[in-house]
Amino acid sequence: MEKIKEYLKHIKISSIIIYTLLSWFIIAFLVYPNINLILKTFIKDGQVSLRAFEKLFSSKRAMMSLRNSFVLAFSMIITVNIVGTFIVLVTEYFEIKGAKILKIGFMSTLVYAGIVLVAGYQFLYSSNGFLAKVLSDLIPSYNVDWFVGYKAVLFIMTFACTSNHMIFLSNAIRNIDHGTIEAAKNMGASQFLILKKVVLPVLKPTFFSITVLTFLTGLSALSAPIVVGGKSFQTINPMILQFSKSPVSRDIGALMAIILGIATLLLLIIMNRVEKGGNYISISKVKTRIIKQKINSRLVNIIIHLVAYLLFIIYIAPMLLVIVFSFTNTIAINTVDLSFSNFSLSNYMLLFTRRGAFEPYLVSIVYSMSAAVIVAIICLVASNIIHKKEGKVGTILEFLLLIPWLLPATLIAMGLIMTYDLPKTILFNKNLVGSPLLMLSAYVIVTLPFSLRMLKAAYFGLDNALVDASKSMGASGFYTFRRVILPILLPTVLAVIVLSFNKLLPNYDLSVFLYHPAYKPLGIVIKTATEQESPGDSKAIMFVYSVILMIISTIAIYFFYGRNTKRK
Amino acid sequence: MIKFENVVIKYDEFVAINDFNLEIKEGEFFTLLGPSGCGKTTLLRSIVGFIDIFSGRIKVNDEDVTHLPTEKRNIGIVFQSYALFPTMNVFENIAFGLKVNKLSKEEVKKEVYEIARKVDLNETQLFRNVSELSGGQQQRVAIARALVLKPKILCLDEPLSNLDAKLRGQLRQELKKLQRDFGITTIYVTHDQEEALTLSDRIAVFNKGNLEQIGTPHEIYNKSQSEFVCDFIGDINKITGSAIDTINSLSEVKFDRNKTAFLRTERVLTVCDDKKYIKLKAEIIDFEYNGIFTRYYYQMNDNIIMNIEKNDGSDYSSIGEKIDLYINPADIKQF
């Protein structure tokens, strides 16, 4: 009894509140909806039921979409790796004229991605798009309808998903010890042999990770197949979206989301396992910086230059067109006519004059900002606990908060929809579905893992002596946190908020499942504008949205990476 | 064997090496010595063929190699980082060049085993990953990888600079032994004067792209031809002003009081009956005890003079003590 009293004395009310809130959040949003999704799918009227499987197998469309997703994912492994490796080699490894400009083009997918990118590609390549109009006049045999189905989806995904190459592969190449290349050259190896035997083997683990990530991106594609997949090429996620709209078919959607989830989980586990084995890191303590290789063969050099610039055009054309057309009037957009008289700022004016035009911005900004700040707070509290309690509590807490990283967004969305469509005790008998808070909670959930990892890293980089020093001078835990820890972490916290905000702002994949009809976010409005029958001025405003989103993303990325490079 | 004729190396506008001439003999262990940024690595890389020279010629055995690509020069190199391929094991690393030259499997195996035996790498080590080897073993792999191609010349770019002091000493001996055994012409780059003195047959001292002096270690140390060489190699006393006046008043040789005079620390004695030496009055102001020896600091006029005393059981001196120092004016240098 005495012992218990003694123990209770040490527990502070504030920590009890924090632990309770955190546990409630984890159970209500990270654990329960996902478990409930599985239970609801497989248990009907208190009995295990495989009805969902039967329904899935008998639905031709659903089976087709499963097959399509795997076809797309496998195709992407090949195409994305080829294009991604090529653009990284020409910007980081070979000496190519104008590499800096090329790099800006290839890096554009960092700020020009998701639904905004898909809309841009559609405007350029589709049957009533810019390229079709221009080329069909020049070449009568040009097939204006090619940009639909598998080809179109793969085309978009190939150029949209090379960001991982530009970030991770570039980094890996920059870390190669130039001495190894010179040593091989000195021993008589040709350029091709050096690339094959010395450079590429070092990059193997990076390739492996990127390939897994690319595969997962392919499996969970949503906006590209929805916009350009047509009837012939729908994949898992668009199918889940359709099924989720009707209560009758919702369980098939849920089952497909579970299948997607299992595939994701398996691949991530394999990736983790493989990454742990094998040493490919340079053993050198004094590495020399890599110097770009001049291609010896004149012919090869010319071909590589040509291909590099062709890819550059493919990367920036949709983006440039969107920017150019954002400055034209609706006539120009509808007729794809770039006469000088058609240029104006009217679209940007529309943003403020047309009723409701500005609304999606407000909705997206409010949602994204609130989610980013909430996530930052949760992660600050959580990483503080993880840092302090290195034992089981910390490990379990970290694992729970990283759950959303293991699950596809669609699964998380389905879990929320199927769990909180009825009042539940854990949410104080409130209905989440139908409330504007539904999308907010999903935004919070999906940004958690990234923010947690960043903040945790910052916490562990913190010098413990500072905390000890503060305590030795008599400061309380909270005072130390406020005056010593927080100021040091603040730049990271801000960076995390900016990046999360930037990632959520144009979000489509999650929003499309969960948005409140009265508050349409940007992603949804942009998608609507890509539809054939959408009026001209909605396309015009879509361009304006896209341009402003690109600008915001550029600023956000610059803020983040610019800050990091300064530190070095 | 190797001849540099009026070699100029430029990086854009910056002249790294200006009008350089040198001849290195067959079988020689030749060291390029100098502080970082003096152009010694640049010169080495021009021999190997990684850097194009701006003008002049480089000849190997009277053959002009100036414009030959690196792989055609038959000059091996061991990098500062060793640059071992991390994705290959020891055997594959050594066999790399042989395979490039399209030797048969048996030949490759034979050559690799032979060189491995010579550099003391056993069979289990041959099939280890290079990251599992110690620094010394990695160095031997790097050397074996270069030597297996039977180069005419072996170039070493600061191969000991990233090791700790003890290993450095051990590998230095190993390196010298290997060079002697193979009898290969070796060009060695270092900024460590002790390494240069112990290893080399001849040394070239560089400063800011200019050659200061070429000579045997003995010549470089004892007959330094410039202020820079004197100061860069070994410990030295710098004597100025009134101290030079005092020396001039006692010595037959007279020194210029407006220039700095140099005197090696070990040439300052406290006990001496040689008539060539002159006696100077000084006071001990500080000392550093170093185990084997003690370094004393003496006040002489307005100069501070250092010397080294072997700790061989003789009496210690203490701070404040007045003492007589003996120096031979013939040891003093002025440039």
C-alpha cells in the first residue's frame, strides 16, 4: 500500500492527460478503424463469412482491375527504372551540356505531381488536347485518340514517378568514391565496363528500394487511371472508389483495399529485410568527389544528348502549357488557339470575381494547415516520449504511429468510412462520416509517419547534455522543453509543417473518398475540370489553381532543401 | 626512367605547376613532399594520366606519354582512399584489371594467388569482403591490385594519411619492404616529412607549385637550400637581431643581422669541449617532458632557443636556472 502511494506520488496529472489523449487518438484513428474494416468485411451477422470473396470473384470488373494494377505496377518497374536511371545518369554521372537546366526539368515532378500533373498531361495529349490539335493538322494520320487506357496511364506514371530516382539515386551516385572510377580506368576498363561493374553494383540497394516503392505507387495509382484509364484500364483504387459509393458493394471495395494493404505490407517487409543485409557502402574514409564523365564515343554522346533533351521536353511541356494557358482566355483554351489577342489575366481575375472560385483554395488551405499543425503537435509529444522512454513503451508507441506508413491511403479511407458511418462510443457517439472532420482526421493520419520520423531524428540529434544542464540548474521538465528543447527543434517543426502542408494541399487520392460535398478541396475541383463536358472557364480556373500550387510547392521545397544545404 | 620536361599544369587561370623539370631513376623510391595545396598530388595525377598537362612533356623510358590515356601508360596507382570496389571481394578487386585485359580464368587465378602471396594475403582473406579487412590489409589489397598488372611505375597518393599513428608506423615499414622486394620505381606523395625522410631514396620538396629542392633525405635535412625547406622539415631555431650580434662577437664567421638565421634544435649542446663551438649564456624558461627526450626553451638575449636533451639519466635542469649553450657557427644557415 505504501509502495503504491509512493509510486502514485511520482505520476503527474499532466502526464496522465497526455498519455490518455495520445492513447485515445491512436486507438480511435489508427487501430480501431483498420481492425473494424477487416471484421466488417469477413464477419456478417456474427459469423465468419467469405461472401466478400465470392462477390469479388464474380465481379468481372473488379478482377480485371486487380489484374490491371499488377500489370501497371510491373510495367512501371521497367519504364520508371529506365527513364529514372537515364535522367539521373545524365544529370549526375555523365558530362552533358546544359545539365543544370535538364535537372530543373527532371526535378519538376517534385512540385508538379498528383492530380495537377495528370490534368496537365491530359490537356496536352488527350484527343481534344493541345498536341492532338497541333499534330492532326500537320500529320493527317496522327491518331488523336491514343491517349487513353493502359498506354496513357503508363505514359503518365512513367514520367510522374521518377522523383525517387532524382532524390535517392542522385544522392547515391554523388556518394560514390571517384577513386574507384579512376582506379578502374587506370586498369584499362572502358566507360561501359566501369558503369556496369563499378558504378551500378554500388547502386544496387538503392535500385531495390526504389523499385519496391515504384511497384507500390503503381499498385495504388488512382488519379491517372481515373482521368485517362477510360473503360478499358481501371485499376484497384478507382474500383474501390466506385464500390465504396454504394452500401451494397462496399464490402468488395473493403476486401480489395485489404488485398492492396497486404501486398503493400509484404513488399515493405521484404524491402526492410533486404536492406539490412549486404554492405555496399564505400569503405573509404577519405572519399573524393565524383567528377562527371565525358562520353568518349562521339556518336553515343550525340544520341545521349538528344534523348536527354527529348525527355526534358516531355517533362516540362505539360507544365509549361498549363502556365501559358493560365494566361489566356477561355476561347483560347477551348480552341487551343495561342493567338496573341487571346492572352489576358482574366483567369486570375476569375479567381476573385467568380462566385466560389476562391473557395476550394480556402478549403484546402484550412484543411492542410490544420492537419499539418495537429500532426506536428502530436509528433512533438510522441517523439518526446519515444526519446525519454527507450524501452517497450517507446517502441510500441513508435510502431503504432507508423501504422499509416504501412497501409495504402485507400485502406485508411475505407476503414474510416466503414467504421464511423454510425455513432461510436469512442467518438462520443458522433458521426464522423458526413462531417467535415472526416477528411481532416484522414489528413492527420496519413501525414503522421513522415512527420514523426523527421521529428524523432531531430530529437535524437539533440545533445542530451543540454537537457541535463537545464535540469541541473533547477528547471522543470516542461520548462526545459519550452525554453531549451523547443527552440532547437523549432526549425525542424516548421519544416515538417511546411512539407506536410505542401503534400496535403493538392491531395486527391484521399480527398476523393472523404470530402464533404459542401467543402470541395482543390484536388477534387481540378479533377472535375479534366472531364470532357466541363465548361471552359472551369478549365481556366484549373490552370490557375495548378500554377499557384506549383508556386507554393516550389517555395515549400526551397524552404526545406535550401535550409538544409545552408547548414552543410 | 621518368622525365618531366618544362611541365606546366593549369586549372583554368590558376597555375598549379609552373615549368617543372625532373628526372626519376629506375628502381628509385621517389617522394613528392610539401604542404597541402602545393601541387604534389596534381603532379602525381599527371604522371598517371588523370590530368592533362598544359604544356611540356612527360617521358617514360624515353617514350613520350604526355597524351597517352591512363590505361595505356602501364603506371599503377594506390589511392589515398585505396578506392577498393566495395561490391567485390578481395579476389575480384585484384582480378579486376586482369579480367579487363581478357586473361583466361586460370591465368587470372594464378596471377592473383601469386601476388597475394607476395603481399602476405592468405586464401581466406582473398574471399572476404573488403570492408571486413583492417586498414593494413586494405592497403596490401590496393597495392596488390596495382602490382598484379606489372606496371613500370607505382604511384602512391598519401596511402598512410588516414590511419592512426601506430598503424602508420607499421605500414611504413611494410611499404618499404614491399618496394625493396619488388624493386619497382615508386613515386610517393605525402605531406608528412617524417614519412618522406624514412622511406625515400630521394625527395622533391614543393611549395606553392614550385620545386624547392631535390635530394636524398640526408641532403634535404642537413643541407636545406631554402628557408622553406629548412622550416618545413624538422625542428629548427630561428635566430634574429641582438642574438646574431652576440654570436658574431664570438664567432669568426659573421652573419647578416638583418636576416633570420637557422639552427637545428639537436645542434644546440649544453656540454661540449670542442674548440669549434662557441659558448652562449642563457636561462631556462620552460621545458616539455617527452619520455625519451626533453625539449628545453632557453632565453638568450631577446630570442628563445630550443634544444633536445636525451633522458639518459643525466641531471634535470629546472626553470630559472642559468646555463651555458654551445653552438657551432658552421651549423648556422642563412638564405
